[in-house]
Amino acid sequence: MLTTTLLALLLGSLIGLSLGMLGGGGSILTVPALVYVLGQEPHAAVSASLVIVGLNAATGAWFHQRAGHVRLRSAAIFGGTGLAAAFAGARISQLIPSAMLMLFFAMLMLVVAALMLRGSSLGHTESLPVWWKVLLGGLGVGFLTGFLGVGGGFLIVPALVLLLGMSMRDAVGSSLVVIAINSAAGLAGHLGESGVSWLLVGLLLAGGLPGLLVGTRLAQRLPVVRLRQGFAMLVILLGSVLLAVNLPLVLRWS
């Protein structure tokens, strides 16, 4: 029990650190950690992830707001467009076998890593936002949030830079608002999900607070490009492992 407690606190701090520093990545770590490190069932892990990531994101957004790096109105519009999609994604998720769900998660991790590596060269743009792209982006991120229990930060940050013309610093802080909104909607679609360990959720949240504090400070001081590149390589590694584990299971059923 002591080992599990320490592991949960450590993992929570890493999730909080990632969210505070990069505006995303916490959910990419949360679901695999809950399933493969803490022994939770995948569907329950998705529900737990939405609670952990959503509350961490809301707290992190407040920290970034204090530093002046949240554009609340734009983030609320982007996040609001994904509310219905997040709820629908959560409902559909419950119909998918566990191995297939984790396979989808592995594929998303590899796609996200590619976007992160491409996003390392993104810069600030003053172009006016293309609102139909904002709508589609919000819907897509919202659906993925509910379906796989991911906040979608590494999809949101490039979208906020490219579509809404935000600086990278503002996009990191504002993405946390979108993550919190989408996580709440996704969680509504998972209400009634059994098997969630609320003790583990509490431990991960407790570990996440100091991680958020440190991550928010680091976000103001360290080069974001290098941090994103390093995290992308970690996501590629984790996604490849999940793909190798779950693809044979799915092929066996087909």
C-alpha cells in the first residue's frame, strides 16, 4: 500500500508538472499510468483521468492567469464548441473493448508526438482566426477528450497559436482552460462508470499540486521548444509500447 501511495504521488507530480509547464501532456501520462502502473481497468482509468486532468488544468489555468498568460474569452469559445462532442465521445467510449480503446490511445499518442515535434517550430502569428477551423478544432479536441480521457493539450496549443494567433506562452495557459472545460463535459458522459478508485484519484491530485506550481514557474523560464521536443520523444516511446502490447490482442479478435 505504501509503494502504491508513493507511486501515485510521484505520478501525480509528473502529470501536474507537464500540465503546468507545457499546457498538456498530463492526460497522455495519466491513462497509461493508471492502467499499467496502478492496475486500473481501462474504462475506469479514462473516467479517473478526466477528473485528475480537469482539476489539475483548472488549477494550472489560475496560476497562469495570475502571470498574465491566459486569454480567457478565446479559450472559453474554443472549449465551449467541444462540450457536446466531449459528451458524445464519452458515451461512445463505453461501447469499445478495452484493448481496442488502448490501441486507439497508442495511435493518438504517436499522432500527438508528431504534432508536438512539428509544433516546436510554431511561432506567434497575428493573422485573424478562421472561425470555421476554430469550430472544427474545438469539436475534434472535445470528442477525443471524452472518448479517450485526454485533455488534448498538445492538440490545443498548436491550434490556439495557428487559429487564434496566440503567443506560445498565452497558448499554454489558455489551453488549460479548454482542457478543464472539455474534461468536465467528458466526465458527464462517464457518470455511473464503476471501478474508479477515488483514493488513487485523490493521491494523484495531491501529487499534482506541487507539480503544477513548479511547472508554471518553469514555463516562464525554460525554452518551451526544447521541453516539447523531449516530451515528444517520451510520448513516442510510451505509444510504441502500448501499440506493441494491444495490437496483437485486437488482431486476435479480428
